[in-house]
Amino acid sequence: MTLESQHPNFIETRRARTIRARLISAGSAMALALGGGAYAQSDEIVVTAQKREQTLQEVPISISVVDGGDIKDQGIFSILDLSINMPGVSVFDSGTINVALIRGVGTEGNLGFEQSVGFFLDDIYLSRSRLNELIFLDIDRVEVLKGPQGTLFGKNTVAGAINITSKKPTDEFEGYLNGLYEFNHGELLLTGAVSGPISDRVRGRVALRYGSMDGFLTNDATGEKEPQREDVSGRVSLEADVSDNLVASASYQFEVLKEDGNRNQTTQCSAFDQFVLGFLMLPVDDCTPDTHKSSYGDPALFGGVFTKNFKDITAHLGRFQLDWTIPGHTVTAITTYTDMDYDDANDADVTALSALHFEVEEQLEQWTQEIRLTSTDNETVDYIVGAYYQAQHFVNGQDLHVYDPSVPLAVTRVGLFDQETDMIALFAQADLHVTDALTLTGGLRYTHEKKSAMKNQFFAGAGTRAEIPMLTDLGPLGASHTLSDSRTVNKLTPMVGIDYDITDGVMGYFRYSTGFKSGGFDAFGARLTPANFGFDDESVTSYEAGLKTVFAEGRGSFNLALFRSKFDDLQVSIFPGGGGLAIDFIVGNAAKVISQGVEVDAAFTLAEGVRISGAATFLDAEYDEFMNTACYSGQTLADGCVGGVQDISGRPVQYAPDIAANIGLDLRHDITAGLYAAARFELSYSSDYFRTSDLDPGNVEDDATRINARVGLYDGNDRWNIAFVGRNLTNEQTLLFQNDHPAFAGGYYGYIERPRTLAIQTEISF
């Protein structure tokens, strides 16, 4: 089967034809059909990293691809789960936002920040971090593009982009039902999809998923398991041949996710913490990152209004696309709409005290429109030109309910943030094929953005939003303020590159690229003034050189990338901690950060049915210049704290392990003509790293090794399979996130990684 027959809109450039010929001539030695075809031949791996369908090996950037079949087979819930075993990539829940980092650079700590890693689902820009929790539903593939993608993907991709593509309607009737049950945590996942023709010119696809989990933490204060999760999601997709040269497609996706309880726990206690809890005869946390916690979600003094910790997300995503084929070109128009409601409640003191309770609500409405012209049959030049528009309205509310027995004081700090963004961009990229072996690439994007914001903070009666005018400044709890401002930015982000076919099966490339993340306004600060309400744009200049190779008659591949990225005005958010029932973050721009290193990935078919693969990132990411960042809790003059600030120039950034790697072994054995067994074993490793940007020496994640496995039986025609799936089999007790304790100086709180999971999974295809 050819690429054209599998992908009707495939635009095959001269380079694609050359590389495809090499890969096809290598025969089928690269193929290992594990799990019903999750591992396909190299010539079948198609990506859209450059807004046109291309084979993976011809794309001259560092890119990783995870097949949707593998995601489904491993029972991976979302990108948060997928990234745990992906070298150089971290995505996790930090409480207030989801954090995403690539090569040690990302966004954390403030709801006013844009993302450094851009997330896209079928060309829908997932602009708010909580949308990263969208369930993997009927996914075709996930592409991870490392390094700035400022030309074709635009702003807010300074660290990279994660491009998620769902399965499309098919010409022939097909479908599947997939079920997974995990024994340790009572998790159930049910997924199904049906696809096929509706008429001669119309095709459709419907996918549904239901998930639930009993929880993996025991809350000793309440006797309940946490977090208890339930989610329902669905997608309807239609595709129609309006005429011989016009194709229209549309999709609608919804998701409802509810969690009771959370992963939040006290991971290190101070002596004072233990004394106070014991004196009040309250449950005392074991102060160790494990599967036990002691935390109440209901501050008694607030009248039982807040019954427990919870998280609710409701999202609606719509998309309409037209593809019009004209002589030598394809004109594409994509309209998207996103609506999200998010509510969250946390026991912010992370103990059995009724001291701090924090509620966050978000509403997002976003429209985007993209139009692009793509060349299709030029022998010398391939190009894309286009325009992109985005209109976004984001509203955030924060209620911090506080009871301080030392005053005594019972009050609610209310924060309201409202922001509107309008952005328009023009972009172009061209590939000049100087010879059959040499291609020069150039790209440019112009971005105009206007952002307006309002922040209002005041103190109200406990558990209400009824303002108490006489309360204007409560020290560590902040001060009342009403602020509004706007900012406009105009940016050019150029890119140039060269790639050369050194020999048959070996391509070398070099790329210079730029990008920026727009500045904005602090959505969370407790003591804001006109002087510190806003923060500046973040920009990056990146250099990358690499090799992409296929060898041993197609049995093996080896890819290498060397990169160096320099970030100016990196946006940072630091939680100073120190106790005192204060929750606040210090927001600003670090001077400079340099992220550099080497990435490698390789695969080799040792024998029929035996394949080994691996990837590694060797990273050196540090603050090139950052002289006035906040000290960590308890830092002294001898430790470098002078006047409340420290100089961390030349020191590593957080969440940037020097080494991250994985290795996988795929096996297949034919039992009979109609039955075979297949297995995959995967080992991943990460070296130690700092968890916070203040580089607290007590807040370091140790190196960790994880093992995942899947062993199953498969029908010879891939009509059914049954398998056992294990993740984190070594039961590593690692922390995805940890920061200073908000109630007690000298303590920490954090979120542990999910412990060992053991599941049975089955699928029926038709």
C-alpha cells in the first residue's frame, strides 16, 4: 500500500520521493507489527510537523513520534502520562497549572503565563495548560517537535510543540472496542470507535471513551482513596467530497473530567508542624512522599461550604476545514472554536488543619482562523504561505480562604482576573531544491498581538465574595488592588536551514530558528502594583545540527541532533514559601538561559520478530545570567542570600536532568497460523534535577529508573487481542512536583508519581 492510498492529501515533494524510494527498496525488514500494527515500516510513518504530510526521516528537525496504537495499548491517559517516559520532555500537574517543558525550558507557576510548549490537537491550539489534560481519544499519532517552532506554529512555541492528530473517517467500514482494567487502583477504561462511508461522497467517524479510577492515595484523615476520577469524552468527525477538487471536514469533541481528592501531600514536615498538629489532636502526616496523606478539604470555620478537594474540567472543541485543490497548489482554510470551564478546590495548607483552602475557576473562549496556500507539484521550490488569526477571552477567579488562629482571623482573599487577546500573523516557508541532494530552507513569521487585562483583589467575609472595605492590607496575605493595562507586540521570527543527502540513507541538516513567548500580566500576585503587574516577552535563538540515517538495508535507523538555544527574558515564577499561611508567587523575567545538548535515537531489527530501540537526551541547561532571584526558604548569607535575593547565574534550571534515556525491546512469535504472541519491555532513566527555580538544595529529585511492559496474544488477522500491561513495575516513589510548604517553614508539599499499575486489556476490531 502506498502513502498516497493511505493519505489522500499527501503532498509528495522531490525529497520525499527520493527518501521514500530508499526506504521502500529496503524491504519489510523494518516492520514489526506489535499490537495490531503499532510499529509500522519507516516509509509509512507520516508526520505534519511542517504543515504538509512528510515521511518522518525527511523532516530536518529533532522530532519524536508516538503511534496512537501504542498509546492505546499502554493504557496511557493523556500527555501527562505519556511524557513520563519521554527523554527531554516533562508535562505534569503543579496544582495551579499544568507544567510543560522540553529540553529543560517551559512554563510554570502563574496563570497569566502563556505556554512555552505549544499544544495542538488537529490544528486546534490548546492555549490554556488545563487543556493538556484532554484525554487521548482515538489518536493516530503524537508528534513532539523539539526546539522553537516560531515560523509555522507561531508564538508560544519557544521550547517546542506537541502536535496531536486524531484518526480520520475512512472509506471502508471499520471499528474497534477496547477495554482496560487496572487492579491496584480500580481503574476502568472503555474506548470505542466506528468509521466508514455515509454516502458515496461523505465519510464519518464516531469515538467515545469512559474512564474511572478509585484512587492510589489513602487519606488517613478521611479514610478515603484519592484521587477518584471519572471522565467521559467523545468526538464526531465528518469528511465530504464537495466536488472533485474540494474536500470539507468537520469535527466536534467534548470532554467532562471530574476528580474528587488530589495527589497533594506533605512530603517533609518541620518539628513545629508536628507539634501543632499533635497539640490539636489532629491526624499527623507521615511526612514522606508515599501513598498516604492526611489532609482535610473542608475548613470547619467556613460552614462546611467546601466539602472536599476536587477538580472539574468541561471542554468543547470544534473544527471546520476546507481543502481546495487548484493547479499546482492546495488552499486550506481551518476554523476552530474552544470553550473550557475549569474548577478546582485544594486544601492549601496540605494538613489536617482547617487553615487554608484554595479555589480556582477558569473560563476560556477562543476562536482561530488559518488560511494557507501549499505548493504541490513544483520540482524546484516547495512553499507554504498563510495567515493566522486568534481571538481569546480568558477569565480566572481565585478564592483563598484563610483561618489564622494566632490573630484570630477568618477571611477570604478574592482575586479576579480578566484578559482578552487578539493576534494576527502572516507566515511563509520555502524549500529550494538546489540539487537532488541539497535543499535550502527559509521561513519568516510576522506576529501582531494586543493583550488587555484587569486584576481585582479584595478581602471578603469567610467563604464569601462579600467585600470588607476596611481590610486593605493583611501582610503576607497581600493587599487589595485594582489594576488594568494593555500591551501590544509586533515580532518577526525568521528561520533558515540547509539539509544535504550525504550518502544513500544519510541526511545531514542545520537549522537556525527563532521564536518568542508573549509577555502579559500577573494573574495571581498578592501584592501587585502598576510597576509589577506586567512582564515582558520571552525570546529564543536556536541552532541545531543533526543526522538522520537508515542503514543495514533498512533494518536500522540512527538519528543525532546537537542543539544550543539561548533564551532572553525567560519568564519565571517563584513561590518563596516560609510559612505564615501565605500563598503568593514572585513573577518576572530572568536575564538569560542557555539550553544545549545532544539527542540520539536509534532502532534496529536484530532478527525476525526481534527489535530494539532507544532514545536519550544529554542536557546542559543553566541560567546564563540571573542575579536577583528570590532566596529559597531558610537560605542564609553564607548560602548566598543577600537582602532577600540570590545570584544563580551559571547554575542549572529546574526540571532539567543531565541525562534522560529509554530503551525498548519488541518481540513477536507466531504460535500458529492464526495466533501470535507479542511483547514490549521498556526501561527509562532520569538523572537527578532541581524541582524549583530557586534551586533549593533540599528540593532535588533523585535519579530514577522505571520499567514498563506489555505481553499479549493476538489474532493473526488482528481482529482481537488480550494482554497484560504493567507500568512503573519497579514502583519508583518519585515526585512529579514539590515546593515549599505554605503553612510551615522548613516543610515541603508535593505530588507523587502514580505507583505500580497492573492491568488486563482486550480489544476487538471489525
